[in-house]
Amino acid sequence: MGSEPPGEDLLVLPPIPLATGRLLRDDGDRPVPITAVELVVSTEDGAEHRIPLVARHGAWWPPDR
């Protein structure tokens, strides 16, 4: 992997909703309102990168980048 030129295989999120819904069931099986959804990416150096998704049209979308 280290021999690949930078920018050749960058992560790209599709321009489609990655999730839908406004509620999540907790451990007691009760619905709890969702206030944020994030995609967490772990890299081989042990770092974590958080990509907040955007609520639009009843779904959670990747950010405009």
C-alpha cells in the first residue's frame, strides 16, 4: 500500500443517502431521537477520522465536499 502515489485511491462517499430514520432503539428497546450520525474511518496508523453526515430530506447524507 505504501507504494501507491498520493491521491490515487482516496475515500469517496457516494452522493446518496447513507442512512434514513430519526430514531434509534436503545438497550432497553426504547426509541431515542437521533441528533447526529457520523462515519468513523480508522487508518492503519491507528488514527480515527470522523465524517459527520448531514440531515437532509429525511435521510443522512455525506457532506458536500
